[in-house]
Amino acid sequence: MKIWVNGGLSEAEDARVSVLDHGLTVGDGVFETVKVAAGRPFALTRHLDRLTRSARGLGLPDPDLDEVRRAIGAVVAANPAELARLRITYTGGVSPLGSDRGEDGPGLVVALGGTSRRPDTTAVITVPWTRNERGALAGLKTTSYAENVVALARARERGASEALFANTVGQLCEGTGSNVFVVLDGEIHTPPVASGCLAGITRALAVEWTGAVESDLPFDVLERADEIFLTSTLRDVQAVHRADGRELPDAPGPVTAKAMRTFDERSGDDLDP
């Protein structure tokens, strides 16, 4: 495997970043995960736009998107795979110990690893911790993911692939790495970005292509929704067949199944929607 690190390709075993990189020491960084199918990244323009928004939210300089695209092209060409996860990481770079940034400039790492298509359905759990919809990092895709690691580990222990959070006012928010949709009386709803959830790329496309409504939803809507599904870069649209102890044995239900078909068709027609 070859990885792009700060200006060039390296073999994975030789790829190095400084132990003083701010992304490592204090989580001062942003990232994107992009689906690559048969060597072609999906929705890359949207992902790079969000990378820039996240960097600005942290006060980092705008990434050089021409360099990022060159790095992506080099990494994809060097690591052929039928289906893969491309990871773009952009950090505060080498800095003093502590929260102050250094003056060496940002760091850029682009890596790619093979993956497999997700199952059509999955199980989720809810967790007692909350997303802070008023926090400094709300809506930013940063490398500060330890909270997600803890929640996802709990989900795995309980036979689920995702953990869902409420926000501080008890509204449904998001998963550790996904957005959540519910079907109520035949209509698709998803939490608004103001809830504190990440403005997912797949989420935005699903809203656009299915006519889903952005709604403030109580956390317990999961106990009565007719159907539930998740969206993310690698899940696309994925039905939920169990939420905590509640079984949804007919998943994917008819509305979710239609959303899955629509997403597959539309994304197949346009690789950079």
C-alpha cells in the first residue's frame, strides 16, 4: 500500500508523520472519507467543499484542493481496488505541545484501503451520551473522534454496527459515523443540521433524491417509527432491522427499499453529483 504524506507517496511501512503533529497531540485536524468504486471517487467535489468548511471551522488555512486532488489521483492509481475507502486527513501540522499551533503549516495525509459492500440491513443501539449542538465543533468533521470510538465499541458489544446519539435537548441527532432517517406515516424525516448532526454528503443526496423532510424529532421516535435507515459514505442507504430491543422484521420496508433503489440509480448515473 502507498500513502500520500505531506507532498509525496510513501510505502505504508515508510510513511511517517511527526509525533508533534497537532492532529495527533490534540486532535487538531479534519478529515473526509470518500467511496472509491473501480478507481473512481464518488461525490468528490462535495467532500472537498466540506473539507474546506471543516478546516475553516477550526481556523485552519484552506486546504490546497489542487494538491488534494493530485494526492487522491496518485493514491488511487497506486492502490487498485474494486471498492475502497479513501481517507483525506488535514491537520494543524507540527506544533508545540499544548493547544497553540506551530508555524510549519498544515499536514496532509491521503490513504486508501479496500472494503466490501455493506449488508442491506443492520442493528443499532442508542447511547446515553449526547451531542452538543452548541459546541465549537458542532457540524465539523474533525479528527476528535474518541467519543465515537467509545460509543461504537458499545454498539459492537451489543451486536450492532452503529450507536445513535440524542442532542442536549433530547432530540434525535446522528450516529457515530452516519445520519439517521425515520419513516412516519409514509413520510421520510431526518434531523436538521441545527440538531448538531454532521451535514453528511450521503444525507444531503438522500434528502434531495427522496424528498425527505428535515424535522426536529424526539429521541424516542425510534420506538415508534415505521421504518428506520442510516446513510453514510460507505453505507449509502442502509435499513435498520433492530433498534435497541425493538425488532423491525420487515426491514427494509417499502419506503426504505425505494430510497435504496433511488440512491443506487442516481449515484450510478452521476459520480460527482
